[in-house]
Amino acid sequence: MNFKHLQTFYTLSKEKNFTKTAALLGCAQSNVTTQIRLLESELGVLLFERIGRHISLTPEGERLLPYAKKMLSL
């Protein structure tokens, strides 16, 4: 887990849209997807429910969110 993965996770949790997240972070949508998959793989949990174009945080994602926010603010 690194700062970039946490920033992407945090931004995606707020935007709930991969395309908007990519635009805000100045990267390609595929980079956002890859970073989230790497973070999920490292943690061994799904952080987002993906249903078509709609995404939402899983309970595990909800638990990570305050920690990610705190880490990013430090």
C-alpha cells in the first residue's frame, strides 16, 4: 500500500466514478482500476461493489475510509 493507492481509493470513494476520479487525479481510467485492484489484492478484500456503472463501498471499504483520510491528512 502506498500514498498513491490511498489517494485513489479516497477520491474514488467520494466521486463513485472511475472516469471522474481519473480526471481529478490526472491519470487514465485504467490506472485508477489497476491501483484499486492492487490495493484490494494487498488487503485481501473487495473495497468497492461494482454493479454495472454504479459503484459503492463495501463494509471493508467503509472501515478503511477513515484510516485513509487520516493518513492522507498527516
